[in-house]
Amino acid sequence: MTTTNMRISARNVLAVILTVASCGCASLTNTQVDEPKIFGGTQMNLQAMDTGQYGPLPYLDLPLSFALDTAFLPLTLVNVAVRERVERPPVPYTPPAEERPHDAE
């Protein structure tokens, strides 16, 4: 191999390493938003595929985002449940008519 071929090979290896390292980044982005969605990274990739945004990267990112979304699923479910409980006001308890105290006359 000549030096030029080695440089090209090193560039290709570096490009592959950077591509693989960036895969799953949609899932990581989903964990950093105020309202993470269940399988949000996978959803982001599917939307990017539909619009053609980011070229071929969503196709590379999709399998790893799906794997990370699956790994993050318990944390995301807890986050969503807590957020819904905090945002939803409590419903006041109204006892059935037969349990209500009768007015004394």
C-alpha cells in the first residue's frame, strides 16, 4: 500500500467511526428535551426519512436509536407518568349520595 492509499483508508475508517459514534443521537436528543416522547428518537428518524432531511443519516441512525429507545424505555415511562401527574390537577373526591351526611333539621 502506498502512503496515499493509507491516508484514504484512514479517512474512511475515521468517517465510519464518526458515523457509528453519532448513531443513536436522535435518542440522546430525545432524553434532553423537556417533554421526551416514548421511542422519540425512532420517531425523529422516521420523520426525517419522510422529509428527506439529513440525507442517509436517519437510515443509519434508526437501528441504534431503536435500541437506545428500548433501553431508555423504563426511564421515559417514569418521566411521562410523573409529568402527567404533575400537570393534571387532582380530581376532588365526591362521596356517593348514600355516604353524604344528611343535613340536621
